[in-house]
Amino acid sequence: MKQTVLIPTDFSENALRAAIYALDLAAQLKLDVYVLHAYQPFKSAFQSASTNENDADRARKEAETGMEEFIKKLGDRRELKTRVVNKSLVDAIGDCAAKQQVGLVVMGTHGKSPVRRDLLGSNTYEVAKSTAIPLLVVPEQVGSFALKQVVFFSDYQAGDVQTLRSLETVFGDLPFSVNLVHILPGKYTSMEAEQSRLDEWKTTLEKQVPSGGLVANLVEGEESVSVVEETLARFRADIALLTIVNRSFFQNLFTKSLARAIVLNPQVPILLTSEAMK
């Protein structure tokens, strides 16, 4: 069965840009596409059953109309599978993944709700910390899909093996190079020893995932937004790659400057994977 790219949407402008990016991606990789909208109507024990039913019916119609308008905005595209479902987004993605061979979920960084620039949108955040499927988070400024250079930020985690496998599973039909990057804070002085360690880690990864095109790059500097941005620009990254060690990763975002720089305000799409993503 052909793999499916799942595009959850809240019909926002950022979701639209993420969907266009995902459609370009799917076209190049010849993947199926499934556009999903999950909604939950207002329901109250203080309302009558008929009022709750009317609210549910109105929410369903609004969701169906929203989906029709959203698909029209995507332009003259090949036929898309769509679904509107009365569930939480996380549950809806889980149900879809159980019925379709979903290999990748693509979402925008932010949705309809007003957000601070240092926070992920609530929907994207919930999916990122809950789903066992690789998630590609697409920032607002990204245009059409392209993949020639990948920057893989690594801290020598065992989960890096699965992260690399996920990248190969989704994008393996395209020619691209992977820059394995470790950011070394200035307090360390033995650059030679650390480069040797990174080279050894590169060899370990290549033994587990013999894909080729992996280049080890040691970057000296503090784990900061500016260093991340400079690194992405230096290697002309089309996509950044990051391993989620465990779900507490998201609880610690505000104390981990590197994770915050990469995940919360990405300059390029970022593929999030974890050891749970088998």
C-alpha cells in the first residue's frame, strides 16, 4: 500500500501554506494525501438535549463548509481524500493512522488562535507530544517543497538511529545530503576530541542506516537561536531534523535553548521523530 501524507487543518492561513507545501511534497514522492479536520462542538449539561444537538449539527455544517472552502483554496489539484470528524485532533489522527498507511503528518507552526512567537500553536503542540508518527512542522515563511540539504541536530542520542530511518522511509526516493551537526558550547576546548566523537557517531549511524550522504559537522557556539539560524543558513538547509528523546522533551522546552530555537521558531520545516516512532 502506498504511504499517505496526512494534513490536519484548522482552515487558517498558516495551515493553508503548510498544506500547499505538503501537496508539493506528496506530488514529488508520489504519495497519497489525506486532509483532515477535527472539531468538537460546544456541549453543556446546562442546555437541553435538543439545544446540544442543534449546536452539534451547526458545528458539523460549519466544519464541512470550511473543508470545502479550504480545498478550493488549494487550487487545481489532483483529487484529495478529505474527512471531517467530531473528535479531538489527536484522536482523529490516531483513527486515520489506523485505517490509512500514514507515513508523515504535516502541520503549520501556528493556527487560527493568536499566539506568541515563542509558542507552538496549540494543535501542533498537542500532536507533536502525542503522535507516534513523524511530524513535519512547516513555518509560515516557507514556500514550495524542496529537499537537497538536511541539517540533523544531534546530541548523540540512541533515538538518532530511528530518526534517520524515518527520514529515509519518507524521503528516501529523493537525492539529498544529511549534515550531522553537533553544537559544541565554547566552554569545551578539545575540538579535535569532539570531532573524533562525532565522526564515530556518524559511523555508528551509517552502520545502522546505510543510506550514504551523511557528513559530520561540529559547530562551535552556544545553543542559541542565532547559532541555529547561522547553521541552517550555512548548510542551506531545506529541512531540519531533530530527535525527541522522550515526551518530557516538550515540558523542558523553555529550559533547553537549542530545542526552543529549533522547534518553536523554525527557519525551515523541521521533522520531529522519537524512539516511539516505529
